[in-house]
Amino acid sequence: MPKTIFVTIAGRTNAGKSSLLNAIVGEKIASVSSKPQTTRTRITGIRNIDDAQLVFFDTPGLHKPVNKLSEHMLNTVKESVSDIDAVMFVMDCTKKINDPELKLLRSLNDQKMPVILVINKIDLLRNKDDLAAVIADVTSKVDFKAVVPISVTENNGVDIVIEELLSMAEESVHFFPDDMITDQPEKVLAGEMIREKLLELLSDEVPHGIAVAVEEMSERDDKDILDISAVIYCERESHKGIIIGKGGAMLKKASTAARLELEDFFQIKVNLRCWVKVKEDWRNREGLIRSFGLSEN
Ligand SMILES: Nc1nc2c(ncn2[C@@H]2O[C@H](COP(=O)(O)OP(=O)(O)OP(=O)(O)O)[C@@H](O)[C@H]2O)c(=O)[nH]1
Ligand SMILES: [Mg+2]
């Protein structure tokens, strides 16, 4: 009999949620960056193991809302923690659990939602006693079904998380085809790969005000080449200059890095063309947030 489990991955921004999703699924389906607020929407990832299907919803990280886009991101988290079987709450072991994290955890306890506490980045801890202190602190405040210390970057403990989830999967038909790893359309995946490169290369507010829309994505009839055209939207004319860079250097660097990743992911030569356009203050404009696919309804 097939088994299924639906799991939402939640936690503070930058804790490593999307990194963990990618590690479990075995493909890079969610953008990862050292900057906070990388993930903006709910991303579905699927992993099949024997007769079990594990379905994950990666969510935006908890953060202080600063604009309308933030509010949508935080609503996405709220909507993603009901009608599921379990929550994997990812925390960064080097950061003390904060009030918004505790608030979410306590409401999950109130709903009797099983929560697996995944304590990530243990590679950054200097001694084991620190880990024991982190565990003692959090478990004194919230009830967990299981506590699993891991390091995604060192691939340490991810298999234990999977084992834990497998033990919780219940008999049910599978909801997704066995060869499907994500629900994200290819154009969205491609846009996210481009945005990820810009997040890593740019600083301050510039990368946070970027949205990427892939307008064309088609394989040529006569050659094995995938043509991708993308528009990079930013919030100010001055940001446009920074994104393009001196003599186009920044845009070239980002698009080359994105192209290499796109070629690796789609296993085909890619011809990537990017344009930069300004949409003033779009993160506070509902219509634009919706048109970029960043609103939950
Ligand atoms: N040292 C260390 N860094 C990690 C580990 N896991 C993830 N990271 C890094 O942490 C940063 C944030 O990772 P993400 O996966 O984007 O974090 P996130 O929780 O999805 O962040 P948001 O989408 O902003 O909520 C990246 O620079 C990762 O490379 C880990 O086990 N150890
Ligand atoms: Mg993320």
C-alpha cells in the first residue's frame, strides 16, 4: 500500500530551509542565498522513497514585515501550516530562538500539529555542549515530535530527518506522479535561478527589490539550444544602473552564472538574454506583486 506525508518547512529567514529542501529532493529546485528573505512563495518539492511519497512545502522565512510583499510572504507561511501532516521547523543553531519563532511554534502546539525541530548549521558550533544548550532551551518552551540536529552543507543528519518523516507517513494514494520533483513551472524555476545570482552578487536593498519575469523560453527546432528571455525588474532608476554595472559588467556576470546553472539543470545549451526595467516601489503595489506571481491568492 502506498504511503504519503505532507510536510511544511518553516522557520526564520536564512535558517537553511530551502537548502534542506534541495538536499532532500536531490535537485536544486529552490533558490538559496546568504541574504535573508530569499524564498518569496510556497515551493512544492517531492521525494519518493520506495512506496512512500514525501511532499514538502518550502515557505518564506519569518522576518519583520517591511512592505506589502513581506505581508504576502508571511501570509503564505500562515496558510501553509494547516491541512498538512507535519511541520519541519528549521532553526539556525547559532541564533537564539526569537519571539515570532516561538509564537508560530506555540500555535502549532495548540493545533496539535506534529513538529520536527531541525537544528541546522551544527557545522558552525565549536563544541557539543553548545548544541545541548540549544536543545535544552527550545525543548523547555515547546513540544516536539522529534529533534534532529543537522548540517545541510556537510550532509550530516539529513538522512535522519528523512527516516523520521518516513516513520510518520500514512497509507494513502500518491498525489503526484512518481517522476515529478516540483510544481514550479520551468519559467519560474529559470527566473528564480537568475534572481538567486543577483541576490548573491548585489548588496543592500538592491537585490531585495528585484523580481525576474521569464518572458520567453523555447527550444530551437534546428539546434539543441534553449532560448530564454528574462526581464529583471527593480525599484529605482539608480538600482537599474547598479544591476547593469559599469559597461554592463554586473549584468554579464550574473547572467553568465545563471546561464551555467540553467544549462546544468535543463541539460541543454542556453542562450540567455536579460533586460532591466524599473517598476517604482513595486513591493508595495498589489497589482504588480500579483503580476509577478508573488501573492498567495
Ligand atoms: N554553515 C552552514 N550554512 C548553511 C547550512 N545550511 C544552509 N546554509 C547557508 O545558509 C544560507 C541560507 O540558506 P537558505 O536555504 O537560503 O535559507 P532559508 O531558510 O531558505 O532562507 P529564506 O528563504 O530567506 O527564509 C545560505 O548561505 C546557505 O548556504 C549549514 O548546514 N551550514
Ligand atoms: Mg528559502
